[in-house]
Amino acid sequence: MNIQEYFTRISYDESHKDADLQTLTVIFQHHIQAIPFENLSMHCGETIELDLQSIYNKIVRKKRGGWCLESNYLLFWALQELGYDVCILGGNSYEPAERAYTAEINHILLKVVIKGNAYIVDAGFGGAYQAWQPLMLISGKDQPQIPGIFRFMEDNGTWYFEKVKRKHYIPEQSVSFTDTPELGNIRKIYTFTLEPRHINDFQELNTYLQVSPDTILQKKSICSLQTTEGLYALVGWTFTEMKYNYMEDVDLVQITTLTDEEVEKTLKDKFNIMLENKLVP
């Protein structure tokens, strides 16, 4: 495994001699704009292995994406290679339908410490809740980024990660604004603690997510990628293109329903993904 090969995969060709915040930010942005968040292997009859060599081969050499366990573990390896003080944390994601956080850890994220300051780096959430820059680990402070305003709230050692919702403008719809935020309309994303984890702590989860019929990952094939303006998302046969802050505090959302042939073409054209096995969306 070769850091230069990883840099080529994410189209990063700047200096990386300093393990500083600026370098971290640029590498992180290249990573999320090159490596899709996707669970397509599950819907192609492929097994997802949670070891570095398999993840490296899949994402770097085969130019695929991965879900949080894969993408963040690859980033963890890269940051370690570059001399960053980085550790793995475990998160419990928020289930809007249940109006609760999951009882078991089901997400992986990274904490990076630079000059005594801690940052949360998470390249594996995908969709509209993917931060575009490392976030300072500080409670109660609004951290505005292009995708929206993120913040952490800490309570008794548990950290809560959330995002302020923005309005959506969908041109085809007669009612043009969906998801209209009331004042302080917050989307909860996940909770976590600062207890360091090892990748082996997630092996059971990696297996469970692939076999449990109840998870969203089993029910839907998902592929999303951050762009310079917003994001692309392919969920089943539905392709969504989002442009952030298209108008003041409004995101532009365009939704298309694809045929089977168009799904394959869209994966190639928008996500640079060519699958070895047949996808069943």
C-alpha cells in the first residue's frame, strides 16, 4: 500500500510535509470529492471485508467507494502515514423514524489532534450530512460550512453531532420549498464518546450490516459523492443532484428517476464507478 497511490486516487498533488490543519483540510476535501459513500457491494453479491488491504484494493486500486467503516479506515491509515495524531471513535447514528439514537455503535469517525486542538474528521456519512472540513471538537459552537451549520453539544462525556437544516428548492414541484426550517430546526446526526476504538471493535458491525434485513443499507442501494457545489446521490433508481446555497439559505434539489441502463451509466459518468458484478438496485 502506497500513500502516493492514494494521493493519485483522490487527485491530491500538493505538499504534505507538514501534518497541519491546512493540509488535513485539503486532503479531506479531496477524499470526499473522489471517494463515494456507497454500499453497492451488498447489492452486487460481494462481501465487504474490514481489513486495510481489502479496503485499499477496493477503493484505491478498483476506484470504488465504500461505507463509513471502509472510507474512514482508509483515511485513518493515510493520516497515520502522514504523521497525524489520529484515533478511531465509535458513533451511534440518529434514526429519524425511531426518533432515537441507535442502542449499539454503528458508525466510525476519527479524532485528530493538532497543536493540542482536537478535530473530528468523518469522511463516511455521505449525503447532505457530510461535513466538508474537519470540525473543531468544541461544545455549543456553530461551525458554518458550505453544506450548512454543524455543531457539537457535549453532555456528561457524550457528544452530540447535529446540523441546522436548510430549505430545499425543487423546480418540478408546485410547492417550491420543502423541509421549511422553523427557527432552530436541527437534524440530529449521531452521538459519540471520546473512548478510542480499534478497527476490530467494528468487525461484528461490519458483518451485521451485511446480513440484517432491517437496516437501510440492506433495503436500498446507495451511492453519494460530494461535488464542488453540492452532491450527487443515487438511491435505488433515484438520482438527486443538490447545489448548496443556490439562493440565500436555500439548496437546489433536482431529482430524476432512472432506468436500469441509466443507473449503470450514471454510476460511470457521475461517480466514476464501474462495477464488476451486476447491481440489483
